[in-house]
Amino acid sequence: METGYTAVYLTQGMPAEFDADKRIWLRVGVKAQNTTDEDITAYLTVENAEIRGRSSDENSPDSITFEAEILEIRDGYFLVKPEAGWAINSAALLEVPMENMEPSPALQVGDVIEITYDGRILETDPGRIHTVYRIRIAQEPVNPRAYESGGNVRERENAPDDMEWQDGISFSDLAPGGEIVSPFEIVMEENDSSLWLSITWARNGQALEYGIRSEDGTAFFQEKQGGASLLLIEEIPAGTYRLYVKNPETFNALSADESAESVNVTGALVYSRVPR
């Protein structure tokens, strides 16, 4: 007999007891050998349990919902840690297939998600949810989210041939710790999800942080050295954003013939919408 906790094995003629949670499926089966030529009938009685058929509907009373923190994002799966006190205490970690996910900003390590599934967990290490009905973010991040390079913020070598840059900002002698923000706004509608950004600057060895940021501090950005970069930002939530460039306060050690002003940077950042 298997539960969400552990396996319980039966001895013929003797009862087996265990603590169960009404949200958890029980799988009961009989496996036996028959070395005779006659049929043998085996009886298994389960008390205080209701037999139901399984449903593929997330609204079914058989479905189970719990919250968990994302520890890793793997190829097609989340590795999660279920909330403290969840009934399946033997499953310290679980793999959750990235299926039936509600629209939301790209999920990241540390996010808390709500998972609704069919109650079955595969006997793998770690355990894996069998069928996912729904995944959605359960708790919005306490601080504004910053989407750094990787995921939906990716550097590209070339822009499309028909790219037309729409607007931008320039900066001159931007000192460490300094920041410039565009005076204009970029309004992203529900069906406007992507932007191209292109930046060039002098003092190639100095790293710059650049990207777009909303009024609540949510930012899509990259920190880059090299004097030039081309960035594609995808899956941007609807909202109002501004371009920004920041010269971090930390910088590489100066050579003997360099002054503090030599870490100031001059350049330009432009953007273009991805055509609908």
C-alpha cells in the first residue's frame, strides 16, 4: 500500500494502520504468487476510505493544491520545496513539470508558486508530480523584481535587417554611481511583449548596467563590459517603462596613468519595438 508518506506492506491476516490526510490519494494493490493449478482469491478490505475515480479536472475534489518555493529551474521542470507542514512530509523536494502555467512574469528561483495536481507523485528521486493541472505565482515578490541577463533577457549578435531604432538617450562623462533615465516613457501593451536595445560607450573596460525600468522598480537589464551590446528583452509585462543607464560604483583598478575621471563613460542607448 502506498500513500503520500511512505509504503506500508501488509502481512496476510494482519491489519496495517497509518495516518492519512484526506487530500492525499491512496494506491492499494495486491501482488502474490500462485504455485498451484487452482485460482486463489485475495481479499483486501480498507476501512474509513471512499473509492473515487480519477479526474483530469483541476476543480475535481480529487485534485490537490499546495504552495512551494522554486529552488532550481531545470529543463522542463521546477525543483521545488513544498511549504512547511504540507501533508507529504516525506517529499522534502519535488520536481514539477512546467505545464498549464498561468500567464505571469518569468518565474525565478525563490518565487513561491501554487501547484494544483492530480494527487499522484512518481517514485523517482526526487519525487515528481504526475499530472499538473495548474501552476501560478502564489506570492508576489516583496521587492521589485529585476530580470538580469538570461531567461527573457538575452544578448544577440545581430538585429533583424529591417530594424528601425525609434528613440534613445545619450550620456556624457557618466561617473561611477551615476545614472541617466530617459525623459520619455515606453508604454507596453498586452500584445507588446518585446524590445530591442542597443548600447555603445567609451571606456570599454568599464562595466555598465542598462535596460528598462518601471515606476515600481521592476527592471529588465544587463551588466556588460566591452563598449557595445545588443539585447533582446522578451515577455515584458504590460506597463510603463523608461530606458536607463547606470555606471556602477565599483570599477576595475586604475593604472598609473589613469585618473578617477577616466572611469566616466560616454555613449548612447537606443530601443526598438518588436513588430506585432
